[in-house]
Amino acid sequence: MTGVFDHPWLGALFGDPEIAALWSPETQLNHMLRFEAAWTRALGHVGRIDANTAEETARHILGTTLDLTALATGTARDGLPIPALVRLLKANAPDPTAVHQGATSQDVMDTALALTLQATSALLDQRLAALHGALTDLDHRFGANPLMGRTRMQAAMPIHVRDRLRPWITPLAAHRSRLARATEGVALLQFGGAAGDRAAMGADAPGIAAHLANALGLGNPPACWHATRDGLADYASTLSLISGTLAKMGQDVTLMAQQGLEEIHLTGTGTSSAMPHKQNPILAELLVTLGRFNAVQVSGLHHALIHEQERSGAAWALEWMLLPQLAQATGRALTAALDLCHSVTHIGLRTAPPPET
């Protein structure tokens, strides 16, 4: 059984191909190879190995075709893929001692994750900006229309459509700022070495770190974050806040679309297998589902904060079980919200039923 995001038919509703590509095995492997190549070049930069040998070895690393079956077998045995990856890279390297010298598996895994989160944030930010524009357009088109304000799902006082739209639009700018801050907290080089103290690199550690961070386009923290995972929890919380705002929008739309109220009219709504008269607000319902899903998943990242001593063998695995799903749910919520905006043909009270199309 596959998950809903990559299911043969459920994936058409829940999946986000662009986000999925950012988290794919191929992309993760490319990030890990980028780290290993940059690491070897950094060793050459500080004089730990011959600079020409370092460059030749780095090119070998980036050009290596890897046996994914060997990585899978190694992961089952070692608990993560890096030991098997290093063995494969060393097998035909110009200088095997120039591969992974002084690094540790967590350095590779976490730096690859940082690169993934950085790319994910860039895509999500683009979509947040587009959604802000689409909702602003709805405000321009329908904002002055009358609408019944409802509190506790009961008719309250007359309002305008823009009063209903405001809670959908206003949080988006704050979410973009939150996402930028959260990304700064996770788009960081991981470099700690065996016990997280960079001891193996001695006085060369700062130079290696600076060279790595620059080569990979990541922040350069003063120390490793092997056992300090609050940045990841904060990032996950930000994703949940974004999808939660979109779920509020979706919940409002499902209520506004009810027969008898019909305060919003949508094209391309879903049909019923048993009741042909029904027009189901599928995208709005999807926003509610994805928001609730993320609200549940984010708690797992707070559990993953609990790392024993200098490195955990359990918590990182929990992060990888949850973060890809959180990212894909958030990405899909944004595309669904955009599609929902584009499907709106009218918002507000009508003095007469809308013409049938």
C-alpha cells in the first residue's frame, strides 16, 4: 500500500509533483554527492590533501553512478545510507582517503536535508505570493458585494465579501515572513564530525566550514546541530500554520457553497455517483483535510526534538517519516487554494438565482 501522495489515483488529488521531485531519492542522492564533493574540495582548500587530488576526487564523486540496491542493503544494515555510499565512492576514487575524511553520516544527511528545505521554501514562497495575488483579485471583483456575517454558524449581521476574505488574505504576508525566518534556521551546513565537536579537523575546522557553506549556498553556524533540532520543529510548525490558514479558507468555502446559501459559485466542482444534483466543493474540502493532516504530523517533529547525548539514531528517522509529508501537504494545499480561487465565478448574496451554465 502506498501513501495518498503517490497513490495511483489518490495521488491525483493529494499529490504535488513539484514538491515530490524536491524530496525524491534522486534529488537526495544528488545533495549527498554535492556535500561529499564539496567536503573533499574543502580539504584541499585548507591543505589537508593535495588540491589537485581533491579536485580530481570531487569530480569522481559527482560523476559516480551508484548502485541503489547497495544503498538499500546498506541502509537496512547500518540504519542509514551513508556508510554504503562512502564505500561505493571510495571503490574507484583517485585517492580513497580523500573521500569523507573527518565527516560523519549525520553531516551528510542533515546537509542534504538543509538543501531540500531551502528549495522547498523557495517554491512555497512563490505559491504564497501567487495566492495573495489571486485572493486580492477576488477582493477587487467581489469585495463590495453584500454577504451575511455568521458567528457560531448562525446569521449575525450583514457584512461585505471583503470582510470574509480578509482572514484568508491577511495571514499570507506573515506566513511568507515566518517561512523566511524558519528557512534561515534550517538552511544550514551540518558539520560536526564524529562526536559533534569538529575535533578531527582541529584548527582547519573554521576554514573547512566556511568553504563548505559557500560552495553549497547554506548558512554557516558556529557549531553543529546534530542534537539541536528546534529549527526543524519550527519549520514544521510554519508549514502547519500555512496549511491551517488555507484550511480555514476551505472550511468557509464549503459552508458558503451549501445548497440554500449558495454565497459562492464555483466551476469545475465534483459530482456525486448517486445524486446528480450535487456539486461538491472538492478543493475546499481538500484544504480542510490537508490542514488537519499537518496539524497532526507537526507534533511528531516536537517528539523528534528529544535527542539522546550527541546524536540520536531514532529521532532523525522520525523526521524523515514526517517532513516529506508535511512539505507535500503544504505544497498541495497552496496549489489547491490557487485552483479554488480561479474557479470562483461569484461571491456574495444574489437577489435572484444565478443563471445555470
